Amino acid sequence: MFYTYIVTNKRNGTLYTGHTDNLGARVQAHRQKIFKGFSAKYHCCRLVWFQPFATRDEAFKKERQIKEWQRKWKLELIELENPEWLDISMLPTWPLPIPCELDISKARIER
């Protein structure tokens, strides 16, 4: 399974869109600022939206599509599915395990 996701630093704050094959580990990497870059600089670590895909190519295409969108459209996407801007990864219903310790050898940055 592959995922396209959006993380933020706060409600209506800075948004970072990415894709991964391990959403739990990726969210943890954002929290721990493992990868220096945009999301670390702006403290984007709250998972507010994600969508699963069968292939990496589909997830990558969705990431590219969202990155081309106007900010307003991204906000509408989040508001539609997560109107309270909750950190989905912290909810009791979160279906994906967040590792206690991140195995950095399995974490990759897709560009």
C-alpha cells in the first residue's frame, strides 16, 4: 500500500504534501525532523489528510496533482474530510502503527 498525505504545523498553517509506502514511519520521521528540509523547517508533523493507493505511481501522481493546486483547494480537501484538523495519527482509530523507534534505513524521501 502507498499513501499520499498532507501534514501541517497548525490549523490553516503551512502544508506539506508527500507520498510514501510507510505512512506510520513517515509521520514519525516528520515528528523527529529526521529529514532536514521544508517540513522540518516549518514544523509540519500533524497528519491532517491521507489517501491510500495500490501503486507508488498512483500515490506520486496524486502528490504532484495536489502540489499544483491552489492553497484554497488543499484547505477545502482537508476541511471536507477532517474539519477539525485533528492529527489523524493520534486518534484511537488510527489504523497504521507508529513505530516507537524509527528505522532510518527503511525511510526514504521520494521526490
